[in-house]
Amino acid sequence: MKIPSVSLTTTLVCYQARLILHVNIWLAPLIALLLPVVFFLPDFAQVEERVLWALRIAETFVPFVGILICANLISQEWENHMADLWLTKSFSRGDLLLSRLAVGVGITTLVVLVIIAQLSLTYVPLNLGEALLVTLPPTLFLGMLGMTIGLILRNSAAAFIIPIGYWLFEVTTRGNYTGPFYLFARTACFDPANCVAALTPSATWIFSKLLILGLTVVLVTLAMWLLQRGGRSWR
């Protein structure tokens, strides 16, 4: 893939940022601002209990940020009748997809950091590295799942509905079917009576998060392959 010039890259990144923010400028930041307010944050006697509760809230609900920001990164092109932009001579499809992913992931990470900072300032101090590892993999995975579905079906509604459906599946089944790929493995044992059996000592929550990151990379690779293979039929 040919590397675009600096000026061309700047134009490309600015275009992607405008496109993403134009659609989702209010939704994701709204979640970041309201999350600590909407959900009950009990004043547990032990700091460790408050930390685990804050991580549980973040791990379970922050992934919606990824869906809102990333799910329609590509599908909106066809709905806005802008798909021909993929075929311009100035930008290759790879340049457009990678720059859009970079901007989408950057905005998503920024919003997640805002949520972590809010929880740390208003409820209990959190370890930044642990909080990011807990929340970012499922957030990016669901966003990339929606993006890939949107690319295949060219439909933003499906791009949002399918990852939300997968989120509901994980919440209700508690990893009984996905095992170490369970999205919410860090706080699965908040109630010892409801621990996920698949998360044995040999498959810790850290291992689970790394597996989810690996799946995210697979989804991005699949999206890139589909986009490159589609040829002019993606018009």
C-alpha cells in the first residue's frame, strides 16, 4: 500500500474526524458524562469492593461507546451516497480504512479515558492500566464487529443491532457459551456464587482480554480484505 504524503494524510485524517464526529458527536460523550451519575455507586466499606464495583460498571456499559463511535464507520458511506470516495485516485481504500480506524479508535480511547477519570475522581481511584485493559478490549471488539457487519451488509442499523445483541447475549449468559472469550471476565466473580466456570486459573481475565484484542485484530483484517477484494462492486 502506498504511503500518502503528509499533507494528504492530514487531509484524510481531518475528513475522517469530521465524518465520525458529525454522526456521533453527542452520543458517546453523553455516555461518558452520565455513566457515573446514572448508575448506583454504593459506598462499600472496603476500597477493594468499590474498585471492583466501579470496574464492573465500566466493563459492562463502556463498550456501548465503541458501538456508537465505530459501528457505522463504513456503512454510512453507502447510506450517505459517498461510497465513490473509496475509488478516488488520491486515496487508496487501505489509506481510507486505516485512517478512519485510527481516528475512530483514538476518539473511542479518549472517551473511555474520560469515563475512567470521572469514576476515579467521583467514586474511587482506579489503576489506569488495569481500567484500560478491563474496558478497552470489549469496547473495541464490539465497535469493530459492528463495522465489519456494516461493511458486509452496507446497513448501519444492522451494524448497531448485531453488536448490541451480542452484548445482551454476553450479559445474560455470563460467559457460559463463550468461555475465555467472555467480554466481562474481570468482574465475572464479583459474586463468588456466580463465577464463570470457564475462567479457570489457566485462563485468567488478562488472558481473556488479550484473546478479545486478538479477535478485534481478526475483524479489522477481515474488513480490510473484504474492502480490497470487493473491487468496484462496492460502489
